[in-house]
Amino acid sequence: MRLIAAVLLSVACLLNATPAAAAAHAWTPIAKVPGIIDIGGPRKDGWFVVAGAGKLYLVDPLGAVTPFARGTGGYADDRGAEAYLAVSPGLSGPGCEFAADDVFILRLHAPLGVTRVDKAGHASLFARVPGVTGFNGIAFDTVGSFRNRLLVTSTQPGKTILNAIDCNGSVENITRSAPRTEGGIEVAPKDFGPFGGALIAPDELGGNIYAIAADGSSKVVLASGLPTGGDIGVESAGFIPPGMVSGGEVFYSDRLTPGNPHPGSDSMLRLSSSDLQSAGAGPGDLLVATEGGARLISIHCAPACAKVDVVSTATRAHGEGHIAFRVNAPPTSPSPSLRPTPSAPQGNPVSSSASLPIALIAVIAALVVLGVAVLAVVAVRRGRAG
């Protein structure tokens, strides 16, 4: 009987070890940037553009920090405000283009609009946006659903205003009545289930992830299931690029916020692609991070949407802005999937610890068989002794 107890104890230990392994993924700080508020890029040279305390920096994937766009004609604006940015990948429009590596930053003072900083570090007013009182999101349409334009979001009580700006600086209103959203936003790739090509935006107060289509209509992608509230809930979104099958990293801003329950550290945070893989997240999936604690989930839609936890334990981090990526190599076609777990219906989301690895199941089965065999031997011996 002692052997049977040992077998059962071993099984219990194995079962208890599974969630702990899933919770091991954690952000690592790699660079200090004063007042860090957002990360854009990478540029063609591999460097990220980072905004902090009204200034810009270039940061390489290893954490080397270099001041950018300083001096006469440079950028120094909206210190302490959430002036998010987007780095142009190079997009063409009617008779013009968004030049690759130009930086576009929300302008949160009069005249309200968008500032452009070219690759040489020269800043200028790119566009004025009428009919708004502020901004809370910016992203490029790299898919084409919004005609390759720059998208900016603004708040009004309980709603979101979405405007699209072409490469000439002309502004078109898409909707003034989208659900309330805020933070790092991004246009979904075409194969993101029924939401392909839509602008994906989180709502930290309600916890939902929304998709806003080019016609102005909106739908809920998924209820995040994460904590909600100002400075707490879902803040940032980003899609895992195809090239991550060859390895890479994820980056997020951790803003110093004294007196906040999540005080932050003014650091650029990093997570490896191997962490994504082991959690069950793969290329094309949507990553969503919280502002309070920088918890991270991955959402897969094909067509129903399901989520897995990537960073499941909140820390002292205070997340802000976009989620950025670096890939080790250009994507290949077709791209193998990193995702080891199947998708689940939207009404029954799964976590990375929901199913046991095959190897663990095999070990448990072997232990159970061994236990049954030992019981049988004991029973036979007792019968002979009787």
C-alpha cells in the first residue's frame, strides 16, 4: 500500500507542476528610458523608436539607448502626456507616400493633430484633426482595409471617434460612435477570423477587445477576462508577425508612475518568442497586455476566438502604448505554426494550462498501470497465503 500511495503522490505532484510551469513566463527589463510611454518599429535598420517624457530615443534590440530628433528642428513635445507614436513601414497613397521610418506622433496640444518626425530627426506638423478634444490611439493600416492610411482614435463620453489620415495629411472621419477604447491599437491581418482587416482596440474599463471595421461598424472580438478599471485593464494590442517562427522578441513599455499600485520602472520590457511558443501563441495571433501589471494574453480567431495566458501573473509594471516585435529572419511561405494547442469556441476560452502535454499524460498512465499491477500482485499473494 505504501507503493500505491507513492504512485498517487507522484501523479499529484505532476499535476500540480503543470500550472506552475505555465506561469513562469515573465517580462525582462532591457533598457532604461525616462518617462517611457510607447515603442514603435523596428525601423529598417533594426532600431526601435521610443517615446518618453516628451522626447524620442532609438533603442536597439539589446537595449542600447541613443537620443533621437534633438536640437533645432527636432522633437520635444507633450512632456508627461500619453503621446503615442507609429513608425511608417513605407506605404503608398494617391501621388504621395508615407516614407519608411518616418515617425508619426499624436499632438496633444493646439493645434490638435499629428506630428511627423522624419528619419533625419526633423519634426513638423503633419495634419490637423478637427472635431476632437484629444487622442488616445494611433496605428498604420498595413493591410489595406482603410486604404493604407494612418488611423487615430479620440474619446468622447462613452464612445470613440476614429479618423483616417492619408499621406497628404487629408483627414476623413470613419465613425464617431465606436465603443470606448484606449491605448495601443493595430489593424488585424486578413486571416484573423471574422475580424481580419479591422482596427483592433482594447477597453481598459470594460475589459472587451473591439474590432472597428472600415465602414465604422464595431464588434466584440473577445472579453479579455482580465482585471478592469482605469490604469488597470487591457491597454495594448499587437499581432505576432509570421517571422516569429524563426525566433524573435516582444517589447512593451513600463512607465514609472509613482504612487500607483503598479508603479512601474521606466523600462523597456522584453519577452522571448520561446515564451510565446510554450504558452501556445503563434504567428497571426493577437497579443493583449494590461496596463496594471503587464499581464499578457494571446487570442486566436479561426473563426471562433479563444485565448491563452502568456504572462499570467501581474507585476509592479505599468504598461503603456503599443506592443512591438523583432523577428530573427524574414517570414517564409508557407509559415509553420508555433501553436501547439487547437482553438476553442469563443464562449469557452482556454488557457495555456488547460490541457496536459502528451508526455505527461503518458507518464501518468504508466504510473496508474504500475499501481494496478502492484495491487494485483498483492491480491494474488494474499490469496495464496489464505
